[in-house]
Amino acid sequence: MSTDAPDAGATPGRPAPVPPTALGDAPPTLTRGTIARYAMGSLGTGGFATLPGLVLTYYLTDSLGVTAILAGVIVTAAKVWDVVIDPVIGSLTDRDLARRGTRRRLMLLGSLSLPVLFAVTFAVPPALGPVGGAIWVLIAFLLTATAFSLFQVPYIALPAELTDSYDARTRLLTWRVVVLTFSILLFGAGGPILRGLTGNPTTGYLLMGVVSGVVIGVGMLIATGAAARSGRRTRDAAADAGATVADEAELVQESLSGRIAHDVDTAGDVEEGGIGATFRAAGATLRRSQPFRALLATFVMQALATGLMLAGAQYLATWVMRSEDAVTLLFVALIAPALIAAPAWGWAARRFGKERAFGIASVVFAVAALSTIGALWSPGTWIYGAVAVAGIAYAGMQSLPMAMLPDVIAADAVTNGRGRAGAFGGVWTAGETTGFALGATILAIVLAITGYVSSTAAETVTQPPAALTGIVLSFSLVPSILIGLSLLTLARYRLRRDDIESPDR
């Protein structure tokens, strides 16, 4: 932690402005190719976040005959593992950056291994029975989640290194969310369609797993190009200058960030620490950055809300709207407006500020989600309209915090040195995946309490009224309450445009 005196331009309770000299005079140019490559990564991240959250719990309870509470334990266990592994991966990707000048290695490893593991998750032989199937899914999904984290953690760290511009980050992350929303539509609507093509749940889930895994992996592979290109530019600059290996490491950090390189001791810290040091560094990241704590708490709370709605969508379609295929229309209603709205939220961020636009999006989403409580008394096609309004807000809830995270990393780098973006990415990914997982866990608990009846693919059951009430409340009232709580933590986010860039920059 820096011991320098506070900047004269600092506002009490807010970080000191980032001085232009700390940012460098010539930040890297954010080309269309870089934006496109980076955005394509969300084809993979959106697919992995959407499809397991949508169908995995339902696959366990309504195809394998696993009890609702055990299904919740399985999904949660894999995500608890994420909390353990993500900070470690953050440390490893920071080490890669210091040694090789790129975060590409782990991204590539995750991209290549995830398709196979994803398909295996949905390839449970029926002969194993509920217990054997539960164990199969637990192990396979845990390995799949690990492969995803190998890609996701360095992927999240890249924006802070691709550009120094406050508005350019918004543009970069806006297009990422355009692809993300398209990905959610593709997998949320297309996954159930693939599942139904064979007419047999067992082979249908396998087909869905294979095709979806390949598409997810392709998106991830394309995104590794954004990291690889940065690394090549840095190594070429070092070679042209006739630099030594030690000098090259400094040039790597300077070229990737467009800023003055931090003290070489930072690289040493990454190299020497073990797992204990990794978690201490993650804790230090949370302690020293108030904006990061506020933003992370807000995003985790909202991930919990959206994860709960995502996991409940299939149940709402099947048991409340009386059509298993209605889940496809629900996702079309959610994502089609979001595709159009994502660029508009980028405009709102430039006009009003990212944090204010984020707050507006959150309020709209909460109101739209709460309105679906009417399905308790009158389920019908009107639900699609409420979901469409939520979709407009959802685009902002995804793009804006993602555009705010690189600002947080940049502000921290001025005080504490460069090369720690992976640590931030590890903590962020752990929080995000935990939120989504606990959303599915809350749903499983509600289903268990309200008497939801699990079944195998060959069985036909009738759900009690209490279970139907639990499904609707899990999709409406509970998410809206969680979004309301997230606004309290968002109000504590103190980083503003003037803290990142000088007015004339």
C-alpha cells in the first residue's frame, strides 16, 4: 500500500484521481479486431453460465430422479470448488503475464478441455440410477467448472490491459455483452430444442451436451487471440530494443497496459507465493479496494437473483405455464430486447455515468421480475411481456458492472502497482459463480420445502399447489428482493469518471 500523501484533487471518501502520467502517454489502440475477438469469448461464457443454470438442476430432478435437495448440493459443491480454485488461477495467470507477456496459456487449456467435459456431464447412463447419476454429474461438472475457470479468470483480467480509456472500456464491454446476450438466447432457446430433437431424454441431453460444448469451446478459442496478440506485440518490442529477459518482463507489463510499469517486486510476489499467499493476496485485494468490495457485493447479489430466475425458468415453463417448450419463448422474450438495449446502455453510461445507469437498470429489472408474481393467479402469455422488460434491464446489469471492473483495477494499480488484474479476476469470478450457484441452491431448497416431486424421464407426476407457489415466488418476489438489496451496496461505490481520467483526456 502506498504511503504517499493524498492527492490534492481527491474528494473525501473517494479515491484520488488517476494522474495522466501514471496512465502513460500512448495507451494501446483498441482496434475492431481486438473488440471482436474479446467479445467472442462471451459466446463461451454466456453458454456455460446459461445452459447448466437452466437445465442441470432440472436434468437431475426430472430425468435422473435425484431429489431436489441433493440436486442443489451437487450444483453448489461444484461452485464452492470455484471459490477455492479461482484465486489460485488468478495468481497463475498473473505469473504467466510476468513470465510470458500474455495470459493465453490458461485460456487455451480451458478452451480445449471444456467441450469434452461439458458433454460428459450430460452423458449419464440410465442404468446408474439416481445415486450413481448424482455422483457422475458431480465429478464431471466439477471438472467442467475448473476448465471454465481456467479461461474465465484471465479473460476477465484482459480489459484493464487492452485499453486505458474510461469510455473505450465501456465500448469493449458493451460489445462483449451484445455477444453475451446473443449467447444466452442461443443456448437458452437452442439447448432445449436440441434436447427434444431425438425424442428420448437420454440421447437428447447427450446431443445437447456435445453440440453446446463445441460451440462454447469455439467462442473461447477465438477470444484467446486477444491475449495472444498483446503478448506478440510486447515480445516484438522487447526484441527490437535488444532488451534482456528482465527488461522484456517490464516491457510486457508496460505494453499491455499502456502505463508506466510497476515495481519489479510485483512480479517477484507472484512468483514466490504458494496457495496460502494466493488467498492472502485475494483477501488483500478486497481489503484495500473499497470500490471493488462495493461492486463485487452488488454483482454477487444480482448473480444470485438472476441465477435463481435462470434455474427456475424451466420449472415455470413446465409446471406453471404447462409447456416444457415455453422455456424457449421465455428466453427469446428475455434476450431479444437485450440485444437491442445493450448499445443503449453504453450511451446511458457515457451520458449519466456507469454507476447511475447501472442503478437504473437494476430498478427496472426488479420491478419487471416482481410483476411476474401475477402468475400465481393468472399464468399466461403476458409473462413474456414482463420478461421482455426485464431483458432490457438485464443488458445493462451485465455490461455496466463489467465495464466498471477495469476502472477499479486501474485505480488500484496507481496506488499498489501493476500486474494484479488476475487477482481481481479470480476474486470476481469466484463471487460471480458463487452467486449463480447459490441461486440454484435457493431454488432447490424452496422446491424441497414446498414438496416438489422428483421423477425419472419415464415417470409422470403431479406437483402439489405449494410447489407451484414456490416456483413462482422463486422467479418473482425473491429475485426482486435480492436486487433491492444490491442497490444498497451499489450506493457505496465511490469511483467516478474523474477518478479514472483527467477531464481533458
